[in-house]
Amino acid sequence: SIQYQNINPIHRASSFRFPDTRTLPPYSNIRDMGILDLLPSGIFGYISIFFCVYVGYTILNPTKVDTAEIPNNNDHDDDDDDEDDEPPRNFTAKQLLHFDGKEEPKTEEIKPVYLSLNGTVFDVSKGRDFYGPGGPYELFAGRECGVALAKMSFDAEFLDDMDAIDDLNYGEKDELDNWMHKFEHYRCYPIKGRLVPEKRLPDPDRVLTLEELWENRGCQAVPEGYAVSPIYIGAQDKVYDMSFGGVSFYGEGCSYNVFAGRNAARSLATMSLDPDDAKNPDISDLREKQIKTLNDWKKTFEQRKLYPIVGRLG
């Protein structure tokens, strides 16, 4: 036990002596000394007294700021950067697979961790310890895992199969609903968009007219199972849907929206944002270097951005 030494409260209390009031001057003498005449009178006098007391207290008791309550911009997790800046988008299965939480070989940056539950794509980067590389649920990263979680199974055969959700029994559907509720309201994982299965994408070999191309410029109704309306852009003979990751570039009010619903081959080849060039699909007079630029754009669309090809121009 703790030993207390040389502490005798009774002794200390008994050693204290109040001043002898008999030695104080009588009230009348203080008045006679003129001290009371120095004190202010009236309401302004009381205000002056209060102000002096407040200033004195502030000086003797400086306010201490708890730095823990001040947000530090440098403390934000990289996974949350620009979280609210990206509009909802559509995903193909191949695009979703990219977001597996691993290191990007070219940039050496750590990728976010996305997964899909019955087509709803969540950013689960805050749960990287569970869904990222080395975590117990890393199998689900970049995949549609609604059926697997409903069945509480790590069997790969239940991944990327949204059609099988319709075949779940009552208990399994209830379990899937619980996971959805947990992700949205308990874990508060951001929703990034919708996964559109390969079989629900338009036939890449269908032939589109310029009128049909214009009708799909991002202003039309959102198709069932999509997060946003398709944004079609033609590039020579192919038509790409930019709603799969390019909404912030080609959507309404964005930098390249002038290309939306157009055969933008000439604009892409000449690097032009002129609306007249966007309306003119003729590339017969372009130089070899400009044709190469156009092909580079198409390569970027297909290989780096992975925009789905949704048709061809007749």
C-alpha cells in the first residue's frame, strides 16, 4: 500500500490562523481614506468591473486548444481522397477486377478495394484489413460476391454470378440483405456505382446510326441495372460507352462532353474541342500523324480505360 508521510491534515488545519479582524481599520476609516471613491458607480461601473475581471481571468487562464479536435489534412486516408468528387459510374466485370487493393505495377500506388453485392459496387478500402491482400475476405476483392456472402461460402464458384441470386432461398436472401444493410448503414462504405454483367451489355457488333448515337449522350433514362445513363462516343468504326468510368470527363458539363453522342473521330484525331469538328465525322483529309493520334485514343479506350464497345457505326 502507499505510505503517506509527514501529512497531518489536522495539524496543518490547526496551524492555520485567520487574520485578527481587530487589527483591520473600521469601515468608516476606509471610506475616509477615499478608497471607495475610486470605485465606479452606476451600471457602467458594474460593466467596467466585469470587464476587468474577465480580462484578468483570461490572462491568468489562457484558453488551451485541443489539437485532437482540429482536422489535419495530412491525416486523411489515401483511400478517402476525392471520395465525393467522383460521380456514380457503371462497371464491367473486367473493370471491377482492377480494384483489388494491390499495388499498381506502373505507378507503385496502392489501388482501392471495391466489391459488388448484387450489382451494387462498394468501396471497402476502409476495411482493407479484411478485404485487401492478405485479409480473410481478399477473395471477394474486385468481384461480385453477393451469392458467396449470402451462402457464407468462400467457394469461387459462387463469385461473379448475379443470376444465381434469384435462386437463393429465403434465409440466404435475408443474409444478403443483412450484408447490404451492414455495408450501407453500419460500415458506411461508399457506393461507387453498379456492376453491369457481360450478358447485359449491348452486342458490340450491332450497327448504330448517327441518330441512335445521338440519343445515347447521357441525357436519356437510366436503364435498369445501370447507375447512370450510357454515354456513347463513336471513334471511326467503333462505339464506346463512356459511362463506364468516364462520366467525369464526358458527362454533361464536363471537359469532353462535346464528343458525347457524336462520331468524334475527327475531333480526337485533331485534338479539337470545336463543336463543328465533333459534328463532322469525315477523316479523309487527315494526315498520317493525326490518324495515329486517333488510333492511340482508341487504344486508350479499349486497353487502359476498358470502356466497353457497344456497337459499330454503319
